[in-house]
Amino acid sequence: MRVYENVRTYIKKNGLNQSSIAKKAGISAKNFDAILNGKQTLCLDDLRAICYALNVRPEKFM
């Protein structure tokens, strides 16, 4: 699985709200959705921000 797929799976399994995660990560909801669907590249800075919002280490998704 790719990193963005692991993030998407984690969010779904934990019943988390994508909009609130995007807001906390400082990413627009539209871009966050594109990242989770593989339509936009997940850069390292965005991964760090998402992990901060989820309170998990980036290694969890690699």
C-alpha cells in the first residue's frame, strides 16, 4: 500500500472526520480529499501536518 492509502485506511478504521483533520493540518478539504484519493501528491510537509493532526508518527503510514 502507498502512504496515502495507509492514511486513508487509518482515518476510516478510526471513524475520523476528514474535514476536521484537514483543518487541523492546515490543508484545504479539497486538497486533503485529493491526497487521500491519490490525485495529488502527498509531500513530506503535508504528511507531517496530517500526522500532527492525527497525533501519530509518520512511520505508522510507511
